Amino acid sequence: MERINPATGESLDPIEADDDAAVEDALADAESAFVEWRGVPITERQALVEDAASVLRENEEEYAALMTEEMGKPLDSARAEVEKCAWVCEYYAERAAEHLQDERVGSEAKAETFVSYEPLGPVLAVMPWNFPFWQVFRFAAPHLTAGNVGLLKHASNVPGCARAIEEVFREAGYPEGVFQSLLVGSDAVAEVIADERVKAVTLTGSERAGRSVAADAGAELKKTVLELGGSDPFVVLDDADVAAAAATGTIARTLNSGQSCIAAKRFVVHTDVYDEFVEAFVAEMEALTVGDPTDSGTDVGPQARADLLDTLHDQVERSVEAGATVETGGEPLDRQGFFYPPTVLTDVPADAAVATEEVFGPVAAVFAVDDEAEAIAVANDTNLGLGGSVWTEDVARGKRVARRIDSGAVFVNELTKSDPRLPFGGIGDSGYGRELGRDGIREFVNRKTVWVQDAEPPEDGPATE
């Protein structure tokens, strides 16, 4: 697989892809491993996932540098990603048994009835490049600990990360076959999904990829979880702390160089504070340092690939042609690598590209609204529903508005984020199902009803042979 350093545009050493024989071996190993793995006591599986957290921390610098090299993530952000992966491992090391314990349900006298949560088998995870470790570990930590085995089809531009993650589990002491990486292209996914040894599929990626995987899995009647794109609203009401909203909004739009599904993308601002917010927001965006992702002072690194940079700029150009105003940024930087500056667009028409399409880069679209009702309407004017953020000094008002925004998560006076303790996922074209928390670990299990009747017949019932 060909790799390019997005900060320099230079080629990295390619990594050999897996051929058909290697894929077949991996599927066979996964099937065999599951037979033994599902019977390992959950306390032992919890101990192993805690060991995986230790391996991550011991090799943090190596893994962070690899992410930065392959997809351009600023190094400080990459270190934080490794730490978050360790956190999710530790969370399930502590809570998995609690989340999967038998659930007692009352039925009738002399019967014991409960729900048992049992693993399904090999699960295929189709993962993206933007958070190349975190996206995988938020799948692997819960679902391996639940007793499933994992097959990772990672994005083609981060094969080194895929191999490194596989090594994390190996060094932590997981049995062979419990977690494997398949270095294959997207054209191989349908065939893997169709294989009878694969029992379920999870994907984080684009809406188009999600529809394709859902169709392939649906044809085989296999469970799927999809975390797709987002066009998250960042609502600033008339009573908001404008300075705080502008500062946090800048982070929310440019974290990971703007390449995040749950980044704030559409800034919906009340007219009473609109001018103040735009001025503060533009100043915050212009103060960011764009540069070498290996430098500690860099806030925004390159876009991960040349084609992604081109798509981003095309969205900006089409929006400007439609009537949007560029307040700052708006042109690719004239330098080596795939760099785009923090950009703010105002006067954005409702049908402009940055209003109707997912924008995967450090470009913010700002919309003026006259009241709370209009803010909610604009926030919901999308087919995507992943996250959202509401800013107000009235907490009760914030809760009220949050309940009316159609998305999988809404944060009040905070940026949208994923947290191991809380369910994460979207609605509409942002997908379905949940990751993380108790809900996440229960996505790929058989919720089995068990009824145990007492052998002694009821006192008022007939005797049976």
C-alpha cells in the first residue's frame, strides 16, 4: 500500500498488502480463535484489555509519531489520541463485567428468567484514517472484552497504524487470531462481509461507504453499526458568553486539522451577538499556527491527502460563488504539503456547499438567526445528525434547546466529543447504533432470554411424567 507524508507530499516506504490467501488465513484463524476466546472468563479478558492500555502508554511516542507521519495529525494531538485509547481500554477493564452481567427479569413463581449477553463471533471493523488509533480502540476494547474477535479493515493511507494496533494486542498477551488487521482495499470488503464466518460489521466513514456496507451486510442478515458523517451545529444564543463560545468554537472546528465527524461545522449565531462573535471567532482562527505537525507549537497540520485538500477548496469556492463572504483564509497555502488555513465564511446561503455538504477541514460557515426558534430550525436543516453544541448562560434554556436538536448527542457550553463512559452515535444519514458506554458493548452480543423452570411442578398444577 502506497503512503504519502501529507506534511511534505513525499512518499513513505510502502507496506505490502494482504493477498487472497492471507485474508482466507485470517478468517480461518478468527473462526478458530473465537471458539476458545468466548470461553475465557470475562475477568481474564478484562485483565488483557488493561494490559493493552499499558502497552499503549509504554509506546506512546512511537504510535503518535506514526499517526503524524501517515495522516498528518499534529504530534500533541496524536499523543492525546494514544492516551484516549488507553482510557477506553481501562474503562472496559473496570466496567465490562458489570455491563454484561445477567439481567434478572421477574416472570412467574418457580421460574428463573434472565437475559444473558453472549458474543456473536468475528466482527469486521471498517475504520477511517482521521483518528487511526482511537476509532479502532473504541471498537476493539468493548467488543473483544465481550468475547468477540476482531478483523480490522483500516483506511488504505494508514496501513502502518493498522499493523501497530495489531501489535498492541499481541504484546498485551491476546491469543493469536483474536485481533487481526486485513491490509486490503475497499473492493475486498463486500466479499469479507459475505463470508459466513463474519457475524457482524461496524463502519466509521462516509455516508456513501455506510450505505454500501449496510446493503452488503443486510443482504446477509448481519448486524451493523454505522457512525457516518456529521454537519454539527454550534448554536450561540443571545445570552451566551461570546468570548468563551468563540474560543471553544475555534477548537471545535479545527481539532485534528478540522478532519473530524463531530467537529463544529455550522455556526448558528443570534443576531444580537453575531457581530461580536464573528469578530472574536475570526481573531481566534487567525491566531492559530498552521505548520509542521511535528512541531509542538502547531495547532493545525495538513489535510491527510491531496484529494481531500482539493475537495475542501472546491466546497469553499462553490460557496463563495453562491454568495458567501470569506472573512479569513479561503485559499490553500503555497507551501509543500497539503495545507489549508483556518477559514471563516459568513453570509452563507442555505443552499451553499458548506451548508449542505459535510466539510472535512478547518472551514467554518456562520449563519445569523433572529431567535431561538430559528436557531433550532437552522441547526436541524440537515440530513445528518451526529452531534451539536449550544451556548447560553441559562442552563435550563440550554437543556430545552438541546432536546430539540435532532442528533445523537448535544453538549451545552462544551464542544461535542466522545467519551468512553457515554453512548456515541448518530441518527439520520449519520448512521445508527451506538459505540462506547454500556450501550456500545451490547451492540454485538446475543441478548439471549433464558427461562429455567423449577423441576417441582406448581402446587395447583397437574403432575407430568
